[in-house]
Amino acid sequence: MTTDNQTSLIAYQTMTRALWRQFRPMADGHTAAVSVDSRGQLVLMNRRPSASESYYRPASGVYWVDVAVQYARLQLELPTAEGVFAFHAAIDVAWRISDPVQAIKDRLSEGEAVYRPFLERKLRDMSQEFEVDRFADAERHINTYFTDRTVDLPSGVALLRCMVTLAPEESARNHIQERTFDRRRTERRNAEHTAHLHGAELQRDWNAAAHGLAMQSAKQGQDIAALEQRHSAELEQQRILHYTKALQSGGVGILALQLASNPADVSEVVQIMLRQKQLDFEGARGVLDALMEQRLITRRDVQDILAPTSKVIADRLSPAPTVAPAYHEPFSELAASPATTAEEAEKIEDPDEDDPDHD
């Protein structure tokens, strides 16, 4: 086969009657034959010419068109939503000539001149919807759009597949990295701050619980101490009352029995006895003082009354040998009071001598 003006996609072969009668279309499916007659009419030949076509309408030439799938790779710069950054797009394209007759009419020499403008325009429109840090979303959106989609383009070209890989440009990549690092540092600081606050709250709760427990323990201790004091005071009052009743009633045997079982109460019982004697003596003295104030008796009468009893009172108020001498002190004045009264009575003149009305 002789061909003239052969290109990578379309090749032309001059045809004679003899060659035309021997013409057979290729059966490999990768090449299409288009005949052209003397009038320039193009006919896609998918069979051998008939006898009448060979005799009456012989072709002046045949165009052999490559209709196999072609593959190419493009590099494009696509804009982003910010406008100041761009995507680096690596595009894998699969295309073929779907209309050989139209490709011959448009004198198609290469497919990139047809699909590149289309892809550039379409991908720019789609990429502008995404910011630079969303390059993965933009890539997924574009690839989803072209999945299982055949696009018929001018000059008989069909775009069969378009796979895009997007990446931000270098300046945008650095910007994204810094922003990502800042966000991660912020998240880490926030996590540490949250953990610190949580720890502080736990410590505060623990301190509050410990403080409450300490206050409760202190309150319980105070309550127990107060209860023990009240109980001790009640027992003390009961013992004092018991001993006082025993002394007042003269139950010396009961008192001795109680003191034998509680030797520690001896001093207390002695004090009670001394106070009792003191009260008796002070009561008598109060009566005498009242009589003297009413001038019912004189000091000489008081001396006569106290003289016989002073020794008895002193003997009764004298402590036993087992009692400490310290117990003499409250009643020393009382023991000496009768003698003192007698001395005063001697120094004071008899009121009867000065009273002219005295019988």
C-alpha cells in the first residue's frame, strides 16, 4: 500500500481502479477506512466495494484513520477558591476518534488540541469551588464527575476517561503544613489544659471530702468529749448527793461501805462534812447576829451562850488525823470566833449600865 501525506492519526492513500478492486477494510478494529471520490465525497468503508462501485464510482483515494484508544498525560495549574493559591493537576486521559469522517473534514492532526481546552475549562470551573486545603475533596469531586462518562468533543474526538491527581503548590503546601501544625499544637495545649483542669477539680473534690471528714471527725470528737463531761458531772453530782444524804441521815455504815469501795472519794466526803459543819455554825451565828441587831440580846449574853459551846464546836471542827491540815483553814476563823466574841464582850461596856431605864 502506498500512502501520501501520512500523519500519526490519519493517512491518505491514492487509489487506482486496480487497487480499488482489491480494496479490503482492515479487520483489526483499530483502523477505519474512508473513501473519497472525485467529487470529494467521503464514505466510511466497513466492507469491500461492490462491482458497480468498482466500475462506475471508483474511489480516488482512501483515508486510513487510527480509531484505537489513545492515552496521554497532562499537567495543568488549576485555581482555588482563595484565588491566590493553585492546584497542581496531573491528568491521565484516554480518548479516541469516534467519527473518522469528521476527523478527516477537520484535518485532525492530534487529539490534545481538542481535549486539552475542554479539560482545562471544565476542571478550572470545578476546582474553584474548593479551597487549597481541600485538594483531596476537589480531586474526589472531579474524578467522580468523569467516572463512566464519555464526552463527545469536536473533530470526531471522544473523551473516554479522565483521572485527576491534585496537589497544592509549594507555597500553599507550606501554608497548610504550618496551619495544621498550629492546629495540632493548639489541640495538644487544649488537651493538656483540660487534663490540668480535670486534675484540679479532682484535687478540689478530694480536699473538700477530706476537709468534710476532718470537720465531721472533730465534731464527733467534741460531741463525745461533751457527752463524757456531762456524764462525769452527772456521776459526780450523784456521788455528792449520795454522800450528802448519807451524812444528813446519819448513815455512817452506808457511808463507810461506800468509801471502802471508792477510796478515792475520801477527800471529797471530808470536804462535804466540813462544809456541812460550816453551814451549821454559820446558821447559828446568823441567828445570834439577827437577835443582836434587834437588841433582843447583848454581847455579854452572846458570850455566855458561846463560851460553853466553843470548845465543843472546836473539837467537832478539828480534823481527824487522816485528814490533811489544809482542811483547818476554812474553819480557823470560825473556831476562834467564840473566844474573839468573849474578848470583844469584855471590852464593850454593859449596855445596861449606860441605860437609865434598865431595871
